Amino acid sequence: MDVSQVPGADRAPLMFDVIIAGCGPTGAMLAAELRLHDVRVLVLEQETEPTSFVRIVGLHIRSLELMAMRGLLDRILPHGRQRPAAGFFAAIPKPAPKGLDSAYAYLLGIPQPVIEQLLEAHAIELGAQVRRGRAVTGLEQDDDGVTVELAGGQRLRSRYLVGCDGARSTVRKLLGVGFPGEPARTETLMGEMAVGVPPEEIAAKVAEVRQQRFWLRPSGAGNYSVVVPAAGVSDRSAPPTLEDFKSQLRTVAGTDFGVHSPRWLSRFGDATRLAERYRVGRVLLAGDAAHIHPPTGGQGLNLGVQDAFNLGWKLAAQVRGWAPETLLDTYQAERHPVAADVLDNTRAQMELSSAEPGPQAVRRLLTELMDFDEVNRYLIEKITAIDVRYDLGEGPDLLGRRLPDVDVQQGRLYGLLHRGRGLLLDRTGRLTVGGWSDRVDHLADPTAALDVPCVLLRPDGHVAWIGDDQQDLDGHLARWFGNPTG
């Protein structure tokens, strides 16, 4: 194990249960999930101030479901704009499939600073500590915990460390974890700014050019979202300028549309990489520290938040002492394949954005195929992550999948999951959670909108067991929630 050594690191008392490097959406969500289980959490963020540029990001169906599970959605919705769950795959304009199996079958566009601030506030309300201007520079782990060194020499001790510190993750580099994949071959400029020509002229020019990585779309308050290919692959640490946008707009469209007064400017590439491992001993990776890919389809933030939901309860169980021996290992076993699938579908989408004849022929063919509801539905469910099924062994198709927000006697199912505990949803009224009642809730409801007798839900809303036999249930309770008490 190639771990950076902290010279002279001592074995001081553990100050925290978990230290999280990075207070983006993934880090903040993970902190909140851990605090639901009374885990002592410290979040270290190297930036002194929250994100300032107002980039719009999209929360897909599965992320909206997770927010509803924790009682956050009502807080988030007023800050966003709902759009149909359509046109995600390679921006091919097809309508949303009918009857998507979710109560939240839409996209929520929301400013990135707003969602980051809301999630950070949620974590702090639950008791997480957040310290800004704290950059991790070294780490050393032993059998008891992790010593984290910060810029300036301060050392902190915790039982576990999670790197949620982005694509250039210091934690991942200190661990020596490989990050194989493909470097950026193309780059795209993206920003929000005012324009100096009428909307009709913009719409006509965009329709005339018809290039996949080029568009101008109204974003509100008289501004436009502008996307245009960059001149080449450059040092992304240097932000683009308004003149870069004007130059590339003239190259692609023959006019710069009189763009001015930018609200924010950025660039993104098509680099695609996946960490070889998500865990080395007491140190784990999540979000962009574990995987990067082009933003096509808008999956990046969603993938990281979903990592946090999968990891949070498992790491909390490890800290609290009731985790089964292999529970923490299921984090990589479940999330690594999901990320690999996202990387593949973004690779495919980027190929379809090429102006070359071959990719354009494939794009035309796929556009025709998406007129079939089954094809369109398959791609939308993939992009929005409601198709994810974890491999929990043989069983009905529902096993390992997320359970939608079905009707129950007390209202909606997700309202029962706010505390981040497991749940036995029991239509027979004959079962019990027994010695697991400190970790798993029980709802006996013969009217629950289920096609099966009973389901055992994990805290992340995925189905861990289906059946009606108490002995079989007890075995699965032990598998996911450890030994019973009492």
C-alpha cells in the first residue's frame, strides 16, 4: 500500500470518527448521512468561500428520490426549475417516456451554489463541523485510525477518512490509487452571459449550424447559456475569457452574437477515468475523486450524491460497531460498476457529438430507434439512475433495486426514511424486526402498494429482501444490519 507518510505522526486520541476532505455536494451529503447515526464528522474544505459562479446543474430522478427520503426535497424545490425527464441522452430531442416509475419523474435545474449551500446547511444542522481554508497535504493510517496533516502542519486524528475532494483528489494521490482512463481529447466552453442580438436571429443561426457541441439557450433574466467547442485542449486551471467565447463563436457560427456581461465562464473536457479502488484500509473515495467523465447527460453531481447515500449508512455502521464484517466492502462492489456504466454511456454520447460522418450516421439511426418507447425508456432510466440494480444474489427482479415512493397508510413511503434507518414494510402483519429494532423500523400495513408480501429496505432505499418467512428475514437482517441486541 503506497500511502504518504506523515513524519513523526503520533498516536494522539481520536478526535473524530470520520474526516471528509471536500465540502461539495458529495462531501456535504455524506456528512449529513453520517450525522443521522451520531457519527462525529469533520469536513475539511480547502476553498475559503463557497462556489460563487452560478452554473445550473440538474438533479435527476434518483437524486430527487433520495432527497425526498431525507425530507430535503421540499426545501430544495423552491430554488429550482422543473423540466421534463427528456432529451438527456446525447441531447437527442425525444419526449419523456410515459409512466416512468417514480413520483419524481422530472429534472430539477438548480444553481450549483444553491444546492451546495443547502446540503452544507443540512449537514451542519445535523451536527457536522465544517472548516474552510483547510487543505489536506498528508495522511498516515494505522490499525486504529488515520492521521491527517493539513497545510501549515496541523494534524488531526479520525477513525476513517473519505476523499470527496474532486477530480484532482489529493487523498487519492496520497493513497497511490490508480486513476486509469482516457485524457481529454476535446474541450468545450460553457458559460452564461448576455447577448446583443434578437432571439430570432440566435434561433435561426443555431438551427443553421446544427453542431452538437454548440448552442445558445435562454437561461433567464435576459441571459443565455452558451456552449461552443474550444480551440483545443488547454490547461484547465486557467479559466477561459469572454474573448475566447467570442473567437470560437465566430469560428463556428460566423458571429459572436454580441455576447457580453458574463455571469460565469468555464470549460470542460471529455477526460474519462475511474479509480482502481474505492477503499484502502481506513481511507475511502467518493464522487469525482473516484470517477470523472464528460458532463453530457448531466450525471456527475448525481453520481457523487448517490455514492454518499450508499456509503453513509455503511460507514456509520462500521463506526457504531454493528456492521457485518463485509458490509463496508459492498460500497465498492456496488458503486464501482455503476460508475463504470456511467463512464461508458458518456463515452457513447461524446462519440455521437462528433461531426464526423460515421458518428453522425449512428446518431441518425439511434434517433430513429428512440421513437420506440422501449429504447427511449431504457436510455432515460439509465441516465436518471432508476435502472440501478445491485447484485444481491438470486431472487425476483425487485431485489437490489430501489423501491419507488409507494403509498402507505401513513402517507408516502419515503416519509418513513428520514432518519436513515432500515425499514421492514410488512403486508402480512406477522413479521418482526426483533433485536434489530434499534437499527430497523417496522411498518405493518396490509394496504401498502406492493406486489409482494414484505420487503426489507436498506437505509438507501434499495430492497435487501423479499418474502414472508421470519427465519429467512432474520438471516437477511443479520447480513445487512449485524447481530441483534438483547
